[in-house]
Amino acid sequence: MNYLLSWIFQADLPVAAFPSRAELVPEPLGVILVISCWNFPFGVSLEPLIGAIAAGNTVVLKPSELAPASSSVLANTIHTYLDNKAIKVIQGGPSIGEKLLQQKWDKIFFTGSAKVARIVMTAAAINLTPVAVELGGKCPAIVDSLSSSWDKEIATKRILAAKFGTCAGQACIAIDYILVEKKFSTTLVKLLKAYILSMFGEIPKESVGRIINKNHCSRLRKLLDEPSVKATIVHGGSYDEDALFMEPTLLVDPPLKSEIMTEEIFGPLLPIITVEKIEDSIEFIKSRPRALAIYAFTNNETLKKKLASETSSGSVIFNDAIIQYIADSLPFGGVGESGFGRYHGKFSFDMFTHEKPVARRSFLTDFWFRYPPWNDQKLQIFKSAYRFNYFEIILIILGLKKS
Amino acid sequence: MALDMEGMMKELRGTYASGKPKSYEWRVSQLRALLKIADHHEKEIAEALRCDLNKPDHESFVYEIASMKSSCQLALKQLKGWMKPEKVKTSLTTFPSSGEIVSEPLGVTLVISAWNFPFLLSLDPVIGAIAAGNAVVLKPSEIAPATSAVLSKLLGEYMDTSAVKVVEGAVPETTALLEQKWDKIFYTGNGKVGRIVLTAAAKHLTPVVLELGGKSPVVVDKNINLKVAVRRIIGGKWGCNNGQACVSPDYLITTKDNASQLVDALKSELEAFYGKDPLKSEDLSRIVNSNHFNRLKNLLDDEKVSGKIVHGGQRDKTNLKIAPTIMLDVPGDSLVMNEEIFGPLLPILTVYKVEDSIDLINAREKPLAAYLFTNDKRLKEQFIRNVSAGGLVVNDTILHLAEHSLPFGGVGESGMGAYHGKFSFDAFSHKKAVLQRSFAGDVPARYPPYTSGKLKFLKALLNGDLVGLIRALIGW
């Protein structure tokens, strides 16, 4: 009896709200600010721009001044091809950034470092502007002891492409360091060395992307210059600061307290940390800040499950790296120290949208027990309604049940 | 008693790291404990609410206890489904692969509650935090001290205090809490403190939900069932904590030729609800404290509105009561039109055409809710399309809060983020993307050394250009 009545009265909504209709209407937030970064100046500028436009907003894009040629091309092409009154590109450095942050925006999308993200969010707080911040972190790659030579080859190639082949490691989702079982580490290092040669050639200077500027070059050099770190280099280690070049470098077990293992590397230096059992790598990752991505090259389903359920990161990718960037049905974004907010695909649209709930009611039914003056009978009816005990309500109304 | 903030955070992080709050069983046990609190202590809770706000039992039951229970029951019923990973389709570009989105807890979270629905607004977000597997600290509002004390006592008795804590106190305690590093902060209150919370969160890059307020307008058209409309407006305003609610109808807009009918209908129904002397009615909450009483008194005494009061205006300072008051045609720059009223005063603005009300509303900050009473389909669509607010209701007020499938939250000045139903679970979750790739099906074109042939192939692949793909493969 109750079931029948509850179906009639659309049981999920308290009976006092019957009949009604509800829907979600997506609407634009308004005027958006997108602050982009220097390592993927096109991708990271245009992807959020697409989302903001698709959601119906007007947008200001501030590309990174550290990639001036791209910034300039973006400004020229966007102003030529897009509606200038609604979409603008403002070029400049920190002082322009500061001025922009003093304005009142309806949302700010920031990609970059945690330090600047704090400045952005603090400025946004003054106007209660919601923000999304895409940061980075130390993205680890667990490499299990693979047996098949095909698997070994593919894993190695994918790791190298995701490190040295992706803007020379200057990417938020680049593999920062590797975790491998001691007994497999020698094999892995051999493979990595061999494929560095075949993929980047004898003269890597010509095939690996360069470091963005002298500041970052000397930062990376300092990571290597620590004597206890330098001693662990097993491949590479050379650099040419004038040419902004750092050779793809492999290190095995640099000290865990050294800067190369505590700071996000953002460059072509690849530490390999060895563990006794591959499962130990999970604890290793758990004890560190949450990264934008965790990679694992393995065929061990138990290890995969354990990794996915016990660690937290923006995303988890098995047997590949970087490629999640183009998987548009998956949200792209961080957690904890790697940021918050997500985009790509429909998530970009959602990021710049306010999902407005709209409830419609009819004048047709109006329940007297919704309104004061309150008495025990009305209270009893409400209690029964909240227990979805409609039969009881009918009894009370008919005076057959005392409150 | 000085609170050992560091020790508390250490304990919570330890409990969270142990994995206990992540388990389904733990979450269910805690949600059941919350239900027990509501079931076994209804009287105590209602008494505390009467003490803090003189809230009528009916309101305490409907708006606080029953709402909280309903939220809890929904979470218990649907939690398994909410926790299940969501499989997603992956495209040709990552073939072969499989993807899913996994919901995981954020970690250690902070819920700062408000004084007007001190029971519900404390526990509703806590339900979301627990359902999502987090550890949580609740800071109830000190402006509702009896309820704060009851919450502290009951949660201390029934909940797993190694993961769920209540910290009572005022500004110093809140400031100390905000200095800690949280994985999420959920704040309900006003815009001024909302900014303080957001600024503190920025230091740790903590994501935040802010449930604020605003001036929620009600547009009243002609040719409607005026009696029902007016009862719903009264029910949503004075019948809901005496106008002290974030989604309270703040002011009305109607056409000049409809105003007197509307005022008459309001007067008549107000008398039916609260009698001839509403200051004596037991069915109205009082004003929460003398600060707010004086604030409202100033709005009433503003010389810009002195001639505009058409009903009510009586006040009782001792008992902190103000009668339901209606003002007609107040100037746009009056005090009462320049802040969220949060009390029993109802200004009515009049326009020539009902469509003009939309521009009036859009000239102000986005409110938490906007209401429209009409039978005109075109006006409905215009309103829905053009008025931006946290949420909209046509032909009723506040009821959208009871619909769990609708997100409840603000936009612009009225807040950011949303909750209720599964949205509460989502608000306290991280949606982690998990992509499984195979070693088989490798695309050598991905790897250096890069050649123009590889570039052609990749372009074709990423553009979904099958012909181009074949051409690139056969080297054409």
C-alpha cells in the first residue's frame, strides 16, 4: 500500500512538494581569466579557452611571458580569428598579471607553480572568485620486473618519451622519477641507456628540447652538482648552459633527502630509486605529497589494484605515460598539492559553467499542513510524510489516528 | 581549555592514513550513528533550537531534524552506488585502453557551520564528508551556543572521535582552525567571513565550498492563484526561521497594478498564520541576538523607508522579536535594499511591466535563489534563461532544497560549490582518472627520432582521418 502511494507521490520528494518538476540548466559564469604557462604554451592556453567559450563565457587569456614567441602568435591569431569583443589576449609579465588579478572575474583558471597559485587564489578571495589550479608535483613511475622483451621495449620507450621526449621533462605530467625492484634495476638501466641512444641519437643536443631559460638551467645544474647526487649519475650529466642544454641523465639511488628527490625536477634528469619488493613503492609514494599522475608499468593485476586504491593522485595510468592528456573522457586535474579543478573534454565545459537547478511547482495542490499555525496534528502528518508513511497520513486526516 | 591544534591534526591524519575512514563499513557505521543521534535525542535538539532561536518545534522537526535524517538515509541507501567507479569510453587515440573515474576521499576536512539552522547546516555537510570517506572536524556557530553544545556532546558520544571531532568556539578558535592545512573546507555563512576563509585556504591551496547568501528576489505576476502564492511566500519567509535563512524570499517585485492586491493577500494570510498580534505568536522564531535585532531595527528606522511601511513594524526588544513587516515601493538606495535582510522585513518593489523585474534582478549581485510566481509560459522561460542565481523555483519558495537530485549552492557572491544528495559525496571526493593501457598495439610514430612520415601518421590518427592514416602507413 505504501509502495503504491509512494510511487504516486514520487517518493523521493517529500509529499509537501508534490507535484513538481526539476531540471539542471547549464549557464556561463561570466568573464573568465585564463593564466597559461610556458611549457605547453599552445595546449595549455587553448584547452581552457575552448572550455570557457563552449560554456558561453567571455575570456581573457594571459599567456606566459617566458614563451614570448608563442605568446605573440596566440595574440595575433586569436585577435584575427575570434570575436575581439569577447575574447582577448593580454601579454605581459608579473606586473600585468598583478593588474589582471586585481579585477573582478567570475572564474580564474591557472596553470603553473604552487607559489604563484597561492598568489592567484589569495587575490581571487577578495572577490569571492572561484579558481581552478593545475599544478604539478613529482610524478613517479613504478616499473615492475617485466619478463617479455616486447613489454620491456615498449615500457622503456614510453618512459623515455614521457621524460626526455616531452619538452625535455619540463611537463607537469612528465615522469619525475622511477621506482624499481633492486633485482630488475640493472636490466632497466641497460634498456634505458640503449633506447636513449636509439631515440635521441649520438648528439642529443639536436633532438632533445632545450631548457626554457638560464634560471631553470642553473636550477637543474645545481640539482646535479651536489656531490652525493653527482656520484649516482650512471648516464649523461653533461650540460651547456649557454645553449640551454642538459643531457638526458640517469641517476641510481640519489639520497632521498637531496633536492633532486624533494623538489619537482621539471627537466631531463631521471632518478631511479630501487626498492626491495615492488610493493614497497606504494608506501614510498604514500609518504610523499600527492602528484598529478602516478604511472605503473606492470602486468600484475594485484599490484595495479593495490596501487589505485591505496595511493591518491590526480590520475593513475598503467603501462603508459602522458597519454592521459588526450583521453578526453577522463578528467584532467590534480588533488592536494597538485591542484584542484579538472578539465578536458566535457569537463572543460563543466568547469566554466554554473549548473543552475530549476524546480517548478504547480498551484494545483497545496498542503495545509505546510503552514502555521502549527499544531500537533500537522507535526504528526509531517513526521509520517518524512517516513514516507502515506497511509498513516490518510488516517490522521480522516481523524482515525490520534497524534 | 586551550585546544591542542597540532595534536588534533596529527591524530586525524594518523586515523586517515590508517585507511579506516575509507572503508565502506566505517562510513556506514558513522552514518548510522548520526541517525541514532537524531532519533534518540529529538527532544534535546528541539530544546536547544528553541533556546538559541525560539524556533517552533514544527520548524525544528521539518527543517532541521527531518531534513538531516533524510540526507543521512539517502546516503546510507545509495553509498554503495556512489562509491562504485564510473567506467568511461576511451577513443581511438588511446586505443587499446580502458578508463574509469574512481571517487576517493580528500583526507582531513573542515566544516564551519552557521547559526540559523545550526543542526542541519552542521550535520548535512558532515554527512557528505563521512560518506566520501574523510576525517572531519565540525566547528558549529557560537551564535547558537545551546545547539553547539548539544552537537559537541552527542557527536562526542556516538561518533568515532579519532576521525570525527567537534571544536566549539568563536573567532579565535576559528582562526586557529583556519591556519591548519585541510584537504577541503566547507563554509556556510556570510560573504565577509567567506572571504576570510578563502584567503586562509589559499595559503595551503585548499579547495573550498562556500554556501553564502544574497538577496533572493520573488517576482509575482498577475493571473495566478494569489492565495496559494502568498502562502508559499510567507511559508518560505516567516515560516522558515522568521526570514533568517540564506534562501529566504528577501524582497518582492510585482507590477504597479498588482501591488495592492498582493499586499492585501499578504496581510490576510499573515493574520491567518500568526494571528492579530504576531509578537505573541509561538510560531515565529525570534531574532537570534541583539546585534541582529539592532541591525534590523536600523533598516526599519531608515528615513528612506519611513513612509513605506504598509504592515507590521512592531518590535519587542526584550524578547528580540520584530513583527512581519511589509514595505511598499522602497527606494533602491535604501538600507533595506542594500544588504541581505535576513529577518522578517519584506520590501516590495513595483515595476510597470513584469518583464522589467528581470533587469532589476540582474543589476544586483547573483543571489542564492530566485523565485517566480506566474502562469505565463513565456515569462517562465525568459526568467529561467536570463536570471542567474544559485537555484530557481517557479511557483514556490525554498522547496528546491528538499529535492536531493538538485545541487544546492551559489554562484558569484552567493557562493561556490554545491551539495545535497550525491553532490555532497562529490563535494568531498577526488575524482581520480584511471587509464589502463596495454603493451600491445603500440604506435611507433609516437617516439623519437621524429620524422615527417611519423608526423603525417600522427596527424591523421589524432584527426581521426582514416584515409590519411592508411596513406601514412603505406608511405604515400
